[in-house]
Amino acid sequence: MRHRIAVVGCGPAGLTFARVLHRHDHPVTLLERDPAPDARPPGGTLDLREGMGQLALDRAGLLAEFRALSRPEGQAMRILDPDGAVVRDWRPRPDDRANPEIDRGQLRDLLLGPLDVRWGSGVAEVVPGTRDGVLVRFADGRQETFDLVVGADGAWSRVRPAVSSVTPHYTGVTMVETSLDDVDTRHPDLARMIGDGSMAVYGVNRGLVAQRNSGGHVKVYAQFRTPPDRHAHQEPADAEAARSSLLALFDGWAPPVLDLLRHGTHFAHRPLYVLPESHTWTHVGGVTLLGDAAHLMPPLGAGANLAMLDGAELAESIAAGSGDMDEAVRAFEERMWARAARWARITAAGLDRLVSPNPADAVALFDEVQSS
Ligand SMILES: Cc1cc2nc3c(=O)[nH]c(=O)nc-3n(C[C@H](O)[C@H](O)[C@H](O)COP(=O)(O)OP(=O)(O)OC[C@H]3O[C@@H](n4cnc5c(N)ncnc54)[C@H](O)[C@@H]3O)c2cc1C
């Protein structure tokens, strides 16, 4: 008998889980709060690592398509000092496929493929252990039961309270994201400064990172330490106010670097929250978590990779199923917790060094990563 499986959330974790199950002809119900795939901007570029995100795509049978879409040249990394002088400039070898970049929208569409998503299905609550299985209550009042509910619904998961009372806490660092379009024709000097991949500038307790996406789109992330009560979760109503407060914060930095803020549009606040580094829970039959819902950590290039690996591994364990799905889920959770705890420590230490009182520490971190 096939189990009734639902996955809540169609980000990298949920889609990879569903796509690998689909490859094994196992039915899965996909529940997503967004009303449509393009209901909101998909976000910036992601680097997918060999042995992590790329391994997950291989398990989904999508590695060749990923290689055709991804941008190996996006692995280029340049560091400038606040005066605008280049202090490091790493370029990938032509055959380097270790961490190529892909736009989030492209990755989503690649994973979606033939999957049938129930868009506009926001989950409000999950109640395990009812007579007919795990009860899912939707935001619109409907309800439905399943044998397994997989919470892949991100940082503010509505599934998580069914297994854990833990909630994310603020790291002390906020990002403000802005973007530039058509950079090669509209801002050729900035395009040259950024290069083919990413460019970063680090100062005392702050940094500016610019990342190339496809089609001449650039995302800029201003990062700084600030108390938790000075920012909101939503886009600031006034882009000009956001721009001038950032220009004041980075006052004195080289004019071309500040041009990244001067020409930016649509400023969005992203205070960085994390779950505890070793977030585990007592296993609850019929419910589990994947990706950010299970192990939210600072955005240092691991979160989507881990989310996809989680999704692929859980799907394969279920598909291999000797019958006892709950045992497969329990064993998967142990593996996921150990791996996530390792990365949570690495990324927390990384964030401390990138947004630190000593900017040389940020450069030293990149030296270590590039030489490993
Ligand atoms: C600025 C930035 C840059 C990053 N860069 C990288 C990078 O280069 N490499 C990398 O590996 N990671 C990166 N990350 C981290 C990465 O984005 C996340 O770790 C990853 O998206 C987590 O995937 P997920 O599927 O677990 O959750 P999400 O991507 O958050 O997806 C959750 C999904 O669940 C849906 N949902 C939420 N609530 C409900 C509900 N109640 N009911 C139904 N659906 C719901 C949401 O709409 C969403 O579609 C970055 C993060 C940020 C902020």
C-alpha cells in the first residue's frame, strides 16, 4: 500500500524531495502557500556544491540539465577594500564545476518539471496522532489527513511546532537587499568592478556584497550589526529613506562602491535569524522537517545545498522502503541533524568573521576557503 505523503513548502527542500519521490513513481501531495510560482520575486543566485546540491540534483536525474543552465564563471570572487582597491581576485578554471551559480527561479522551474503543486495552499497547523493519521489544517479552514507530513516550509515553519517548540533567534546582523538591472549596458563601470561572479567589500562590523545573476541582473547585500528592534521583515515603504540611511552607514567608502547603493531599486530588509546550532527533537510519528524549517542558519552558501540534500535523502529512504516508513524517517533525522549541526557551527563562525570588528578577518576567511 502506498503511503499518503504531503510536503508543505515548495522551496529547494520540498521540491527536491517531491522530485526524487516522483522519479521513484511514489505519489506526493505538494502544498504551497504562494498562489503561483511567480507570485513573488524568487530571490538571488545560489551556488550549488558538488556533493551537496549537485548530488541532490543527480538523485533527481537533473544534473545534466543543471549543468546546461548554471554559470560556472559565477564562481569568480573579488574582494575590494573600502577605498575601492582590489585586494583579492579569484577566477575559476574553465573546467571548474565545484560551485556553479544558478538563479533561484531557474532552479525552481527545473525542479518543478512535471510536478503538480497545489498553489495557494497555506498550512496553518499540523496535528499528529489523530485516528486517521496526521491532520493538516489549512489557512482557509479546510483540513485533510496524511500518513506523513514533511515540513519544508522554511524559517517560520507552521509544521515545526508539531515536533519542536524552538523558534529562530536574531543573529545581530541584518542584510538590506537591493538590485540593479541590465548592469552591462546601464552601468558598465559597475559591471567591470563586480566581474563575472561576486564582489565583496568589508569594513568594521559591516560589508557590501554584489552578486551577478543571469541576464545582467545584480543583487547587492548590505550587511551590518544592528539591534533587533530597528528593522522590519517587510520592504521599507520608502526606498529613498532606505538608500540614504545605507549611504550614511557606509559613508567614506569609495564612490564606485557606493554607486551600488545609489543605483539600487527595491530595498528589502532581511534580518538574519537562526535556529540553535544543534536543533533536534524527540521523533514524532508521521511528521518531520527538512531544510530551513529544521536547521535555519546564516546565509553563507550552505542552506539551499543542505535543504536539497535533505530532500533527496529522505525521498530515497522512503522509496527504498522496507515497509516501515517511520523507521526510515527516524534514521534520516539522525543523519540530517549531525550534518546540519556541523554546518550551523561553520556558518555561525563565518558570519562572525564576515561582519566583524576586524575586516582583515573576513579576507582571511576567504583565503582559507579558496585554498581548501
Ligand atoms: C540572501 C541569501 C542568500 C543565500 N544564498 C545561498 C547560497 O548561495 N547557497 C545556499 O546553499 N543557500 C543560500 N541561502 C540560503 C537558502 O536560501 C535557504 O537555506 C533555502 O532557500 C532553504 O530552502 P527551504 O526549501 O528549506 O526553504 P525556503 O526556500 O524558505 O522555502 C520554503 C517554502 O515554503 C513555503 N511556505 C512557507 N510557509 C508555508 C505554509 N505555512 N504553508 C505552505 N507553504 C509555506 C514558502 O512560500 C516557500 O516556497 C541564501 C539565503 C539568503 C537569505
